[in-house]
Amino acid sequence: MSNTEKPEVIHNEAQRKFYIKQKEGNATLYYEYLDKETVDLQHTVVADNIRGRGFGDVLAEAALSFATKNKLKVKLSCSFLVHYALKNSCKNKHKIINL
């Protein structure tokens, strides 16, 4: 994936996941609601064939944007997402409660 082309992120609210479909495999970010005001971003899975190409970052951006748009507090249970949030100074931009 180049920097100029971002893949489509699909948000399946019924299954509480964001995902990217690629021919070589999928990338998925799973979440749960802790209450009406807080979302727990729990786990990110990227197929081995597409790792290291930025799909996790794209999913993180989509999930955090969703939370911000919906005025939700965010708990990061996924270590990848904690690393992403620290690397990108997300704490003040998004309502992250566990950084």
C-alpha cells in the first residue's frame, strides 16, 4: 500500500469490527462497548501476507475517528493500538482513558 492510496475500511457495527479486505488476506479491528459512553478497542488482526504495509494504522485511524465522531471515551486493550496512540500523540485528540 502506498501512502497516497488508503484501502476502504468497512465498519460492521452488528459484529463490532472494522475491517479491510485484500486479495492476500484481511485486516480486522474488534471492539466492544463497555457502556453507552465508552468503547473498548480490543484486538487487531492482520493476515501474515499483508503485515507491515500499514493496514493496522488505517484501522486504528478509522476506529479512533469513529469514537471521536460519536463522542465516545476509548479504552485501548490492544497492545498495537496502545503503541499506535503513543506514537501518534492520540491521547488529547481522542478521549483515551488508559494512556
